[in-house]
Amino acid sequence: MTYIPKNMQHYAHAAMNLINMDSENRVVLNVGGIRHETYKATLKKIPATRLSRLTEALANYDPILNEYFFDRHPGVFAQVLNYYRTGKLHYPTDVCGPLFEEELEFWGLDSNQVEPCCWMTYTQHRDTQETLAVLDRLDLDTEKPSDEELARKFGFEEDYYKGTISWWQEMKPRIWSLFDEPYSSNAAKTIGVVSVFFICISILSFCLKTHPDMRVPYVRNITVKTANGSNGWFLDKTQTNAHIAFFYIECVCNAWFTFEILVRFISSPNKCEFIKSSVNIIDYIATLSFYIDLVLQRFASHLENADILEFFSIIRIMRLFKLTRHSSGLKILIQTFRASAKELTLLVFFLVLGIVIFASLVYYAERIQPNPHNDFNSIPLGLWWALVTMTTVGYGDMAPKTYIGMFVGALCALAGVLTIALPVPVIVSNFAMYYSHTQARAKLPKKRRRVLPVEQPRQPRLPGAPGGVSGCGTPGSGPHSGPMGSGGTGPRRMNNKTKDLVSPKSDMAFSFD
């Protein structure tokens, strides 16, 4: 027998006590099959969280393996545990943002504690969700809705469930789809083509009737008395009118527009939203302008400057915005300008600032040296020159003649290029973002696999009863997947042929034979 001195026995006993105390202060966490080991004091650093309230009385504690099991994402938990250790919460780039938020909510942590270095990457999913919400409002999805969705949209959901749908309730969604959803059916596509045809013909007619070769002169026969007392006459060409064919073309086109507006209004699911829609406002104002023009030609053609009233018919050009119903690209383009309103406002502000500054500079620069051909007689004239120069148009109608004025003109051109170039990439990125998400939604499969709900745990049966509980079941007592580390020396529960039922919401689990 080997003799061990008493002082060595004392040191060994103290070392064993230290090891036992250290093991008692450590805790093993099994998250998604990955075991993590840390000190209990580390988990107490952030109070009022799930990990700071761990006790052996919890249902997810396994007394055999001496560990807590959580059926959660192990990759996110690595960052969560690192947050307890270092006090800094970083975002894993291989995890989707909503999943990261859901995991943080489960562990009782605030997502606003993400470090600044990861904040931009982390918040990208929020921008994506806002973009998808905008695309949902744009109604770019061409999937045919179900009967239940149509009943809910048109407000006769109760009649649908009762089975008492009238013929008008059945026909109303079909009529609306024909005239407002061009991609819903082949018939709707045909009506959409007809509508686009009349829009193009109306715009083409509006433009061509102003061409001199397409107008008919208005000739008056004026009778006058000559010097010898006899009567003479001559032809007076005072004005020209559009050819009569354009009038009939506009009548046919506006008859179709009127019919389309009435049908869409009668069959619309929400009359107030239909009236307040910007595209519809343009539509019925443009159609109304045609009838007002007819009335004015009939009763006010003898008034002076009656041709000025035709200026209001320019609203018919705005019918081009009706094409947004038939083109998702136009909807995305309009939405891009809406989303880029701040950048566009900033662009206009800097343009106005530069125009005023350079117009004043070039006005005084051209007056310093003798300049008999000075084009800048006032600052308002310089405003026009500065606008044309900063937008890189350069008509050439006004130009500085002195060296100082040329230097100011060079600065004005450079400032205009920089001012316009800075906000443009933001607008382009917004359009690319909306367009890419639209293409992704179009390629997304319509039928998604349904995920079954979590099976609720059954109540434990008393010991001695048939099929009674074999022990205190824990979520950590089931089959373990992934690396388990070196911790835990007890026998694995998988050898007992147990089945685990886990409820992640309540952290309760029971093990049955």
C-alpha cells in the first residue's frame, strides 16, 4: 500500500471540493441536439429572461443527463448564449430575420439590442416585408381567388355559407373580373385588349387632329361694296377645324369608355374605393371632358377665345395611366416614384438651390467685364440658363461671353451633374427591389405544403395503471441528434425505448413507454 502524506490528502480533498463546487455552478443546455455548457452566474447576467429562471423543477429538465432540453434553433442559440457571456448580441447571417426575432422572443430578449455592426443586415427582412405588403396592395398576383375569397371581397360571405347566393351575387364577381382583372380569364384578356385599343386610338386621334394636314379650313364668304357701288365678295380663311372623322372616332371611343366606367362602377366590390381611386378619377374626368367639349361647341362656339376651352381636353392624355391595369411594370414604376419621394424632393431642393445661386453669379459675372452682347439682362433670365445647364440640356440660346461667366458656367454644369447623379442610384435600387420581388412572387409555387400542428401532450397516467408513466419525462430524454459533447455520464433514455412529446410553448414534456 502506497503511503500518502496527510498534507497531500488535504490538498486532494480540497481539489475535489473545488471540482464539485465548479460542477454545481455549471449548467448544461441541450438546444436542438447541440449541448452547451456554461456557468449559472452567466445566465443571471440578464434578468427576467427564460434562461435566468432555470430550475430543476421545470419539465424540460432531465435529471439523468443533468441537462435542460429546448427544441429550438441551435444556430441562433449560439448567438444568444454569446450575448449572455459578452453582453453583445450579433445577428447570424445564415438565419432569416423573422426566425431570429421569433427565437429572441422565445428566450425573452429584446431584438433592439442587436449591435450596430449587424443592424443593417438584421433589418433587411423588415424592408422586404414592407415591400411585399406594398406589392400585395398593388394586386399583382394573377392567381384566381377561391369562391370563399370572392364572397368575402364582395360582402356576401354569410349568404355564401348559407348557400343562398342570388344570380346577381354570382354574376357580379365575374363581371368585375372581366373588366378590372385582365389576366383572370381569356375573355378578360380580350376585353383588356379592346380597352387598350380604344385608349391608343383615342390618344392617337387627339394628337393627329392638331396636324395642319389633318385640319379643314373654315372659309367665310364676305360680301363688300366696291368703289363703283357694286357688290363684291371674297373668301376669308379665319381658322381651321379638325376633320369630321376625328369627331366620330372620339364618339366611338368615349362611348366605350362610358360603358366601361358604368359597368365597373356597378360591379365594383367597394363603391367608395372605386370613386377615390386615382386612375378612376382620371378616367371619368377625361370622359366627362368630352361631353363638356360637346356642350361648349354647341352653345359657346361664338364666344371670343373659345378655343382656350379646348385646353382642358388635354386631360384625355392622362388616359395613358389606365394602362397600369394591364401592365405590372407600370405599377412598379409608379410605386418606385412613390417610394422615392424623399429622394426626388431632395433632388428638386438642391436643383432649385443651385439654380438660384448660379443665376445670380452669372448675372454679376457678365457685368464685370465690358460685354456688348450680354444675354443675362436680369436674374430671372439667368434662372432659365442655370436650369438648362444643370440638367445638362444646353439649348444654346443663352451663353456667357466673359471668362468669369464661362468659369461660373463650368461650375454650374459640374454641380448639375453631381446633383442629379447622387439620388438616381437610390431610385434605381428601389425599382430593382420591387421588380425582383415581383418576379420572385410570380415564380413562387401557388400550392404550399401544409404543416401539421404540434401534437398536444397527453396527461400522465398514475404509476401502476396500465401503460403508466415510467418516469419523469423530459424533453431532453428522447433521442438526441447532432453532437452531444462530453457532458453527461448517465445512461441515455433512448435505450429505454421512450417517446417524447414536447410542447415548446409551455416547456412541458412527458415520456411514455
